[in-house]
Amino acid sequence: MNALAYPTENLRTLALVGQSGAGKTTLAEALLHKTGMINTPGSVEKGNTVCDYEPLEKSHQHSLKLAVAHLVHQDTRVHLLDTPGFPDFLGQALCALDAVETVAVVINAQNGVEFTTQRMMHWAEARGLCRMIVVNKIDGENGNLPGLLREIQDAFGKECLPINLPAANGARVVDCFFNPAGEADFSSVAEAHRALVDQVVEVDEALMTRYLEQGEIAPEELHAPFEAALREGHLVPVCFVSARTGAGVAELADMMVKLLPHPGEGNPPLFERWPSNSERKDAVPFRSVPDPSKHVLAHVFKVEIDPYVGKMTVFRVHQGTITPDTQLFVGESRKPFKVNQLFMLQGKQHMPINRAGPGDICAVAKVEEVVFDSVLHDAPEDDHIHLKPLDFPHSVFGLAIKPKRRGDEHKLSEVLHKIEAEDPSFHVDYDASTHEEVMHGLGELHLKRVLEKMHEQYRLDVDAHTPKIPYRETITTPAEGHHRHKKQTGGAGQFGEVFLRVEPLPRGAGFEFVDEVKGGTIPGQFIPAVAKGVHQVLELGAIAGYPLQDVKVAVYDGKSHSVDSKEVAFVSAGKKAFLDAIAKAKPILLEPIVAIELNIPESAIGDVSGDLSARRGQVTGHHPARGGMAQVKARAPLAELEGYHSRLKALTAGQGSYTLELSHYEPVPPNVQAQLAAQFKPRPED
């Protein structure tokens, strides 16, 4: 059989997601070993697992990015996606959702339902994916498995039903779907079997009627309704395993093959056809067909910059067949690229293959024009097809950076571009008002690992610090300003005189410049020079060195000299007349106020509200969310949120998250303005 010549019904795609410490990477290792893909299972502690292959992952003993592997069991290929569990790396975990039919949310039996567990269950449901829960570490001490099952059902619904149960004190598991009886460590296998069948037959009215009449339906007849129940979220199977001892691992592999959907049975991916103007608001749904004979449609869900291979693009084939001779277009690009080499991944190993069909996950190397979230196709008429965008968490934690060594500016730009290409939750902005390069991530740990990667992989050292707050300046009353610039140097002199008025504009209005000069007292060719001088003050500020906004400037009079008047003279006169007017117009400093949306435990609302109040913030509303969480809306000055990421984690036991969005600008308190103005030291040339 060809390396990837598995028909659609013999393919499964599964993402392992969940909180850090749940044992996802160890579970992937156990599955690979149990199905004969590796001879000996590696361990996270020894740094020799298939999926954690980057040096930083080995040294820190936790996953930092999405990894791709595969196994073959009972003539079925299962593509496994192992994801990181720390909240700081949720962006990498979310990327896996658009490459699979099924999401397996792994839970640590000792820790119960945690923050990432809840988030991934919600996101998987929102993407229309089949879900299952894998309870790992069932052999651990002090575990309360009956209590954990109740906790799961309280958090996610009564449709979470055990498909197997631990037996022999967690040394093995007993099937509850195909097996109608048996002994388990808790609960009753017969009752669990009956609950599963009851839940499955509810999606098929005819089958339910027969079930009520006969009293029993053979599990072998329940495959189609079982798939329907998974697709509709009517059933979320719960499996018990111990990746460390191997208990339940073989049964989990069997379940993947027997019960999980193949690409033709899962809910279709959320493709959309956008209009030719590329505006999503007019998008219409587009349904791909997992048929190898149709034209190609594939989606890029991972980009990795390999130090030796270069750019590696990983994608899921949804339709058609790709071979090394296939010509593919990237989104709306009219220039195709030839695949040349096609790879299947096993962690860091790149295994050449000669074809990939619907449901396959594979990769190509050194195709620079492909970016994350690209749709690959071989038909020009598909150039406006996109996958519905994922709702990534906002990158709210920022660090301003600059290279330690002079001359490394270009290298820094290249390295940041590579890291941005790999990580959809990492981005870099240049703040023109503070003249800083600022990188943004999902948290302190996220950016700490980025800095380590710069140092260890790219040999680039940078200075990093908290970004400056982008304050603004404005005026509060109308005023007039005047300046005469006169300079005599022995030859031709410089002369220009400007009179102008300033007045405040509504908040957010920006800037307005008006020429009201009558009678040519300032010749028309010098008005742009006056405006240039005014703009220099707008950029550099007048009281604390921050850009000026929401002001109208009207130049109404002046004087010139037929010989000595020059552009430079009116630039200087305009600038200093503007400064003169600002000083009389009661200038103030404005600070950015941000809108905050928090997702926190309901029990932490009081502590979080009190902390925000101490930061000059105000809660504007809150409402309950699923799983004992609450969504809180608030506003606060950005300057008061330094260190807030760590503080929120402390207040919510690591469960809180938040997004920030600029709301508006407000005047700073007088003491803050005085402090910032005292720190301002204009350069002599300014």
C-alpha cells in the first residue's frame, strides 16, 4: 500500500488539547508506542519525546508549539496533533482546531477541570468539532474519579458520558459501549452502557422507537447515530487512561478507529467564499467535499521555520489529491508554485510521500509566499475561498525591544518576522509616538520564551523593557501666539513673523490648520513653511514631549521681507508662535483609557473589581458565563495596568484572562502631569 494511500474512511484526525500538566505529550508518546510507531516511549523529563523536539521544550519540559505526528492502527491512519497547555501558548493550540474532525480534551485526574480545559471545550464546540474528554493519570494518588466525572458533567453537561471506566484500582479500563456488563472501580458498567445507548438513539427517531420496543440495540448498529451524536454535541465520550502505565491506551486507540469520525463523517470545515473585494462581511458559506477526484482545497494551519530545512508549511487537505507534480495557488495569488516535495511529519522527522488526499495532514518546504491561514488550491475560481477566521485571544502583554549590539537592527527585523510567521498570537508594532519597537504576546511567559529563542536559536541579544505609555497633549482654551524670527549673519539674513490663534477641538478630532492671512502679509509660498513649523510641535509636544492632538491652528497675520524672508525663517516663526500660543492655552496631558474584557471565576469578581478600583479603573458590567466563570467589562488607564497580567493570575489562581482595546483619551491627574512635565528635557535643537 502506498504510504498515504488510505481511503477517506480509513483516516482519523485528532487534536490533543488541555491544561499544561495534563500529560498530552506523554499520551501521544504512549499511543505511538502502543501502535508500534516507536520502539520505546520517550519521556518529557528526558527530553526525548516525538512531539517536544525543540531545544527550549526539552530544557523547560513543556510544549511551546503545535506538533504533528501520526500512527497506524487496524489499517487506519490517525493524524495526531499535540498542543501546548499553558494559557500563554493558547494561540498555538487553537491552530489545531481547523485541521481535525475531533478534539480530545485531556484532563489531569488530580487537578480536575482547569482554565484551558474550559476554553478548549468552548472553542471546539464553536468550531462545530466532535469532542471527547480523556481523563489521564487515573493511577495517581488522591484522585477522586467519581467526583471528577460529576465535575465534568456540571461544567459541560450531562452529555459527557463515560465510554469506559477504570478497573483494578486504575490498572486497566473496562469498555462500557460494546460491553454491556463488567466490574469497575466505581459506578456500574451496565448503567454506563445503558446511558450511552439511551443518549445515542435519541438522534434517530426510528431507532429510538425500535429501542423502546425491543429494549436493546446492538452497539454495532449504532455507528451512524453515534457519529451524529458526536457531530451535534449530543454526546461527549469520556475515556479514562494512564499514559504512564499504559492503562486504557490500547482501548483509546481502538476507539479512535471504531467510533471517531473520518473526514466524510465529521462536520464540514467552515469555509467561506468572499466577494472579489475581499471583504468578509459579504461572505457566503462554501462546502468542501472530501473527494480525492475533485479539485484541490487545503488549509495552512502551521508554519515552522526550521534552522536546517527553512520554512516548513503544514496543511490539511480537505478536497482533491496533491502529488509532488501538483501546481498550487496561494489564496488570491495568480502565480502558482510546484509542490516538488511532499512530506508527512512525525515530530521533527520529515518523511517524503508521493500523494495526499482528503483528511491527510502533510507539509511542503521552502515556499516563501505561503503564510499561516492560507488556502491552497489548484483552480483559479477558488481564489476567494477562506476558512472562517479563528477567534484568537488578544495579545495584551507587550515588551519594547532593541538590539544590544549596534548593527543588529536588520537582523532583529528578520528574526521578528520569522517568529511572527510561526505564531499567530505574536505580533510586532512600531509605535511612532514613543519611537519603540514593541512585541506583543499572550503573557509574560510567552514573551520570555521568545527572548530565549532569539538568544539560543538566532544568537541575537536584545534589551527589553515595559513600553512607554503613549500619552498625548492638548489645549483647553483658545489663545493667540506670536513670534518674530530675525537673524543677521553679515550676508543675507533671515526674517519671518507669524501671528496665529489656537482653539481646542472635540476629543478625537485630531488637527486642523487654517490659512486666514489677508493682503499677503505672509506670502502664499511661505504658508506651507509655517504649517511645517506647527507640525514639528505636533509631533514633538510642548509640555512633556508627547504628540499634540485635538487642536485647531489659524494663521491670520504676519510680516515678511523682500530679501531676507526664507522658508527656514517661517518654519521657525510658525513653530515658536505655536509654542507661545500653547503656553497660554492651558495645555494638559491626556492618557489612554482602555476597555477591558475579563474572563474570571465568579468567586473572584470582588477581588478583581477592588484591584481595578485601586488602579483608577471602573467596572462597567458583568454577567455569568459557563463553568462558574464570569465576563467582566471595565475601563482603566493604560498606565495603571503595568504588571496586571501577573496580578490577575494571582487573584484568579491562574484562571483569569483579559483583552484590551483602546477606548478614548482623558486628562491625567494634575500630579501625574507635573511629574511627566518635570521629566521632559527638550533637545537643544528643538
